[in-house]
Amino acid sequence: MQKDKMQLSIGHKIRIINNTVDRYFHTSWEKTGVEPTRMQCATLHYLCSHQEEEVFQKDLEAAFSISGATATNILKVMEKEGLIIRKPMKTDARLKKIELTEKGFACNDAALANILRLEEGMKKGFTEEELTRFREYIERLTQNIVDLVEENTK
């Protein structure tokens, strides 16, 4: 009986969706020989969206609410895979500007195409009205979770 309740829980359904999205990305990247994580894809997108600005690790930490250690690990892997380069600033060599490489731009383009394909596939069979309501429900669920987190930190 307890198992049935768990399978009907919203949290369980969200986890199933998350795992299925991960599987989708894994299978779609297998064909390219590159398999960036979702965090790497988000970083690539951020860098593309801010290419007119100087972007530093601290900017990524703030944008994604991640620790310095987490950002360092993400950037090390991305640099090793040739997606980014970190250029020391002339004024302070400890400060490194993050830039996309050609491979990084190409990977971002592929990631965006993948995301759009996934989005279109997920919306199949839904009306615009249903999608609007669904987005409203997701927003309310998210806010409820934020409220619970805030309660826990008081």
C-alpha cells in the first residue's frame, strides 16, 4: 500500500521525468561523441548569452547558485574537453575570463537543437490552454517548495 502512494506522489513523478530527460539527452548525445552534462549545457548557454561581456567564475557561481568548488570542477572538465578557455587578465593573473571555443559554440548549438526537439516532443498532444495551466501549476509547485525551504531555514 505504501509503495502505491509513493508512485502517485508528485515528487516521485518529477524524479521520473528528470531521469527520463537525462536518458533522452544521453541517447541523443551518443550520436555526436560529446556528452555535456545539463550543467555544462547551461554554462555554454550562459556564455553564449553573455559573450559581449567579460564572464568570470564568480558570475557563473551567482547565476547558478553554485559553490566555488562546484564551478571550478565544471570549468576544469569543460576546459579539458575543449569547450572553453580561461584567459588570465593582464591586470590580475588570478582572475580568468571564460570564453567559448569553436567547439563550445558548436556544442551549444547542438544542445539548443536538442532542447527544442525535447520541448516539442513533450508538448505533443497538449493544447495551448493545457500547457498554460501546466506552467501555472509548475510555478505554484515551485513556489510551495521555495516556501518549505524558507521554513526549514528559520
